[in-house]
Amino acid sequence: MFRTYLTSVRRGFVLAALALVSWLDLLLELVGFCLLCVGLVFAYTLALEGTRPRAALTRRLAGRWCGVDVEPPYRPAPPEPERERDGWYRDGNSLFKRSWFIKWTKRFEWISDDPATGRDLGWQLWNPFAGLLLIPAVLLAGPRALRLYGRWTRWWLGPRPGRTGDGWLKTRLKALGFQLGLLALSAAQLGMAIPTLLALIWPAPLFPAMVVAGRSVTDTLRREAKNWTGVRIDRPYLPEPPFPVPRADGMYRHGRQLYDTPWWPARLARLRWAMVDRATWRDLAAAVVNSAVLLVLAVPTVALVSLGLWGVVALWIWRPFGQALALTPVAVAAVVAGLAATPWLARLGARFAKVLLGPTEASRLGQRVERLKQTRTDASVAQAAELRRIERDLHDGVQSRLVAMGMKLGAVEALIDSDPAAAKRLAAELRQTSSETLTELRLLVRGIHPPVLSERGLGDAVRAMALDSPLRASVNGTLPRLEQPAEACAYFAVSELLGNAAKHGEARRVSIELGYDDGLLRIEVTDDGKGGANAARGSGIRGIERRLGAFDGTFALTSPLGGPTKAIMEIPCQLDPDASSPKTSTSSETA
């Protein structure tokens, strides 16, 4: 018994000495952070990683000496950058000849975003105090003090279960922060509005640039209003004018004036665009009105919370104990009253901002007109490309076969009297060639519009496509007969996605979900491939976007490295008026 006590005392002193080293680790990380501020990212990363071995040692000792097992809580380290086929390393849209920059950037993001890193910093700050308290505690309680210290270590350095939601107090405090954040963004918007108006007076050419800069602040307010309160505020702005195109004589026109260079026409077009757009003036008005309204909504909350907290502190410092005990509930009630309405007030402020910063019917119509212009151009380009493909296939395939068949028929006519055996052999070759030509024509027709799509509808056509796919594909959903153009668009989009999953994604399984509700066709395609699909690098994905754009549809792609890849397509369409009865597709899965 006495020997166990002496062992616990010795271990307690060792743990206390190890705890005091945590302040040296904290000082090292502070130096690394200062170097980070001057651009030396790797110094901060090295400092954080260099302190983790001592935390790991404390975990091992806590399990061995204190009887409390502490598992490492860190996220897995990022993989090493992979060299692409052309010899370069890619990070987003940037290419690097060497991998060290990408490696240190990824490790910095990994170690900085890990919640366990923040807990390590807190442990390094407070653990020395716990170590100093451990010395008298282990002298008095022996092994019990060690076990208590082991639980303290596990709370700081061990993994923590995920929380399902925030508590009442945390939710209200976050809402108060959202209120103040919206107020700060409105103040920043007001700060941008003043120089914008001054630029309108002089010099006027700077006005469009100031408008664009102010819109970036306003867009931040819109985005954060959605993230913080769930109130979505769409952008109401008209599209920017295109760059001037020269006339046949090489001159550039703006109104009734001609210019030698595009500089002035471009400047004048942007100035007119910024001044004609009503959203510009609504943003300037909102900068003033929103700031005032959000200030009025935030003042009562901030006043109640501040006065309540100050009241609690003042009562217990300057008032007698009895009076402080009696009046503390009043101060606490003021804090609770101030925080109770913060979520509602934050949403109310965001809704009011939506009234001025959201799109009007006129701006929605203008945006739709511009979108229809773009989609019409994309549809024309896609149609021309499809016609060229059909013409190329007919010219290089079917036409060449028919020409060869005609020449062989002439040879048969010449040989039928002099060499009947050779004529029979040529006739057999002609029969084989005609069969191959017919097969090629059927494939060409299927590429234009599959017969199963016309006969059975989109659901069964996708099911047939999944059966022919080399992937293990499952199709789920029930669809009525829809407009044939929309069905064809969705069919070829799904076909392109399945081809990409098999060819580029190295997938083995794919799931296709079909649904139609309230005039909207929704298709979700998910595969278990390696991911990394990017619309900017794939002509097939851009083709899908152009197809859907012709129907005013949307395409959303999520493809992180390592997978899975998920594509969601939505196409507004109506039921097929010529269908006598709706045909549905059943759930199916290929073997």
C-alpha cells in the first residue's frame, strides 16, 4: 500500500514537470504564428506538429500511470500530391512544377482546421496550472489524484463525440453575433455607397468600378444572410454589357458615335449599364435604410444584455451580499430577455434587407431574357455540332459503305456471265456489307433519338441504358410520360454521366434516382468513382449544361477527390399531352 502511494507520488511529480513544458510548446507556437504573419506558413505548421509528440506522450502516460486510456483525436493527414501525366502538380486551377508548396499548403489547412488543434492549444495553456495542483493533490490522495488527472487529460486531449445541436444559450449568442454581423456589413455597404455617389459627380468613369466594388460587399451581406438566418436574397443585377465588337469597317460604335478603339465604347457602355440598372440605386438606398433598421433592431438586445451583465458584476463588487443576492435575478432576467428574441430579430433584419436587396419582377424578367439569349446561343451551337456529327457519321460510314456496295454490284454484273463463282462470292460480301450498314444506321438513329425512348418513356429508356452499362447500376423512381424534347435531353445527359463514370471516374456502382413533381423533372446520378470531376475541364459536362440550359434547367455537380460523384439535374417540363396513359418505370438493378 505504501509502495503504491510512493509510486503515485513519483508519477505525479513527473506529470507535473511534463505539464510545465506545455508553456514552452505554447511559446514555440506563438513564434511560429508570428512567422506565419510574415508569410512563412511552414514555420507555423512545424510548430504545431512539433508539439504533438509531447501530447502523445501525455496520452500514453495517462493510460499507463493513471489508468485512463486516451485515444488520439486528430484527423488523418492529407495524402502526398500526385504528379499528373504531363509532369505537373495541380492544386485547383494552378499548376506547380514541384510538390512542396501544395504539400505544405495542404498540411497547413489540415492542421489548422482540425478541432483537436484548438483543444491542444487550450490544454497547453491550462495544463501547467493543473500540474501545479497535481503535486499537493497526489501527496494527499495518491492514486486517486492521478486518476482525476487522467480524466482531465482525456477531456482535453481525447476525441469528443459530435454534438447534435447547440444549446439555448449558444444559439441565442450566435444569433446576437449574426445581428451584429449584419449590422457591420450594412455599415460597410454604407461606407462604399458614399464614395460611389462622389464618383458619380466626379470623375464619372470611376462610377462603374465603384458600383462593382460596392456590389461585392452587398453580395457578402446576401450570402451571410443565407448562411446565418436561412433567408435567401437573390442577386437582382442585370448582366454586364459585352465587350464592343468592331463593325465591318473596323470602327466601334456606341449610340450614334463611332470610335477608332474599343476603349471609349466599353467605358460608356459600362457607365450606362451601371446607371440604368435600378438595382444600383436600390443598393445605395438600402445602404442607408438597412443600417438604420438593423441598428434599431440590435440596440434593445445589446442594451439589455450589456446592462444585465454589467449589473451582475456591479452588484457583487459594490453592493452588500444581501442586496446583490436579491437583485441578481433581475439582472439575469434582463440578459435572458435580451437574448430570447435574437433569432427572430436576426431573421427579421434579413427579411427587411431582402425587400431592398432582392430582385424585383423587372430585374427577374431582365435576367430571364439574358439567360434565354445565352441558352438560345448554346442550343444553336449544340444543334450545329450535332448536325456536323451526323453528317460526319453518314459521310465517313454509311456513305462510304454504299459507294463500295455500288462498285461491287458493278463487278457482280461484269462477272455474272464469265465467272459465276466469283460473282457469288461478291454477292455474299455485299450481303454482309449491307447487314453491317443496316446495323450502323440503327446505331446512328439510336444516337439521334432512341426508339425505346419514344415507345416506353424516359424511365424505361434509362433502365435499358443501365442494363447495357458496364457498371452495376440501379434505377429507382416513377415517371409519367413527359414532353419528348425534355425526355431526350434528360436521356442523353444521363448517358453522358454514365459514360464519364465508367471511363474517367473508374466507378463500379452507380445509382440513378428519377422523380417528377409539380412540373419539375429531377434526376440524381451518384457513382462511387474516384471523384475529381470538373466542369471546367470536361467538354462532356459542359455539353450537359448546354443541353439543360436550352430547357431552362439546372445542373449541380459535387465531386470531391476520392468520391463519390453526385450530379443533380432539374428540368422544368410538362406531361406529354399525346400520351394515352402514363407509363412508369420500376426500380431495377443490374447484376
